[in-house]
Amino acid sequence: MVGSTTHLERDGQVTLIPEEAEDMWHTYNLLQVGDSLRASTIRKVQTESSTGSVGSSRVRTTLTLCVETIDFDSQACQLRVKGTNIQENQYVKMGAYHTIELELNRKFTLAKKVWDSVVLDRIEQACDPAQKADVAAVVMQEGLANLVLVTPAMTLLRAKVEVTIPRKRKGSCAQHEKALERFYEAVMQGILRHFNFEVVKCILVASPGFVKDQFMTYLFKEAVRQDCKVLLENRPKFMLVHSSSGHKYSLKEILSDPAVTSRLSDTKAAGEVKALEDFYKMLQHEPDRAFYGLAHVEKASEALAIDILLISDKLFRHQDIATRNRYVRLVDNVKDNGGAVRIFSSLHVSGERKFLLREFGTRVVIKDDLI
């Protein structure tokens, strides 16, 4: 994301340019009902000729909407914003409804009545070039592979490879072997296409049984044959891990593996996973230190007792302003009193566990999602 918060004090708005799919997720978390969004969009307009005939055409224009509905497709990372036009132009009248689909590499301007600390931190995080996907994973089984990027904010499915693998037949394995080779080749091409080796520090290859081992043998045999230097030079980044299946949900158990945690210790994506695992260890070994309920946490904050606060970003998308402000105040109080705050993304593998987590002083608080 390109942009900054330097002009907020002057004009109360910020202009941003989403550069990659993850930026759409950040934008989704920035938008709220009642905000003003200005962006380039396509509008179907009707024109009438001098003879009275009516025609229609699609024109590109810039509109400013008062946001009413926000729709985010997490699989395609597409963001659509519906609202009423608040700045009339030659194509669209005041008050007319329109839906803007935000596009990569096209700027938009966002204005809010109130810019709270959570929103400002989100902008700084989105515009930080260091916040990139430095962990990749290939979660596979025979005939199925999910190629995933794990960023500090979310888990991105970059490709899904599916190839039908016929069973081995008595006396003939030719069809089975050919299908496996096609499958491995497709996964190899997916890795080369979707993983940026200049950014990624570690590539986890996980599967049940020996699928991962057979794939790695194929991968580097082909890399030598094709003289694929990018694979050969980055061979140390690959790590084999056991998983129960080739489905994306197995990523949770993969990232919880102690060997993986140790290997990923210098990556940004491991931070949230480790924080959550530390919490569960404390809860398991010292259950008498576990409490729950928002009221308990607020009382701990008033007593200046919070050391680390773990909270889901889902709570900050609450449509009730008073409820949202309650969570914002809690975060601000913890920070003002020297505590640390970790906001878990609901699209990150750690945030997919439907809990609101808080740890403070000598106590831990765990509560089911409040919304």
C-alpha cells in the first residue's frame, strides 16, 4: 500500500494506492459505514441523440460515495463499496446509488469524521514495506496441493492444484506415475509463479505420508535438468513438515509444530502464532489464571494490570459505533499504560480460531467472539 497519514491533521482525509491483494484486506478494515470514499469507477450512462434515440455506454468517472455497504471477497481479495453519491458530476446525480469496486494500483481517497488509533495503526502497517509475506507453504496430498502465503495480516491462497491420480493396477503403474508427474509439474510451476523468493524466507512443504518427500525429489531433479537457478539457489529455504491432509486448514497444525516455530523465529508471520501458542500453554498449565468477560478486562485496564492484550480485528468492524469505541478505548488504555497490543487478523491462520484472547499481568482472559 502506498500512502501516509501526514495530511490527516490538515484535511481529515488520506489517499492510498493498493498494490497487492493483501492491501484490499487492509482497506476493508479501514472502511466503516458513514465514511466518504472517492475513487475511479465505471458507470453505465444513458445518452439521447438529437433524433430522440436513446443509447447507453460505459464511462470511467470519479465518484465520492457516502459508504453504506462494504462487501469483501476473501478468496478473490475483491472489495466492493456501495453508497450514495455526495458530489454531483455530469454522469451521476446527487443521492444516486453506485457500487465502486476498488482496483489494484488505482488510488482512492478516504475521509472519516473520526480517525481513531486503531485505524491509524492499520494505515501505518499497510504502508510499511517490511510487512510482506515472508512465509510460504505448499500443503499437499496425492492429487491436491494448496499454495499459500502467510503474511502478518492474513493467509492468502495463491493457487490450488488438483489432478486426478488413478490407482495403481496390478502389473501396471504407468498411468499412476504419469498422473503424479503431471501433478508435481503443476505444483512446481505454481511455486515459480506465485512465490517471490526475494521476499520469502521459508517455504514449508507439508503432506501426510511420503508425498512431500517424493515431490521434493522431483522438484530438484527437474530444477537440475532445466537449470532452474532460482530453485537451486533457494533450496535451503525449503522445509519438509508432516500434516494430516493437503487441505488449507492443516496449516494451523503445521505452524504449531515446534520445529517449524523454531525455523520461523525470525519471520513476521510466526509472531502471532507464537503468541497464541504461549497463551494456550499458560492456560493449560495454570488454569487458575484464566478469566473471561469484557468487563474483567476493562477492570484490569483500570487497575493498570494489563501486560499484553490479544484481540481480534473482527471486533473493530462492529457497526455499532459505541461498541467499537469501547474496544478502541481499551486498546488505547493498554498502550498508554505501557502494555503491548496484538490485533489478530480473522484471515490469519492464528485468527481463524474463533476466540477473543487477552493476557494481562498475572492473569489470562479468554472469551468466545463477542459478535
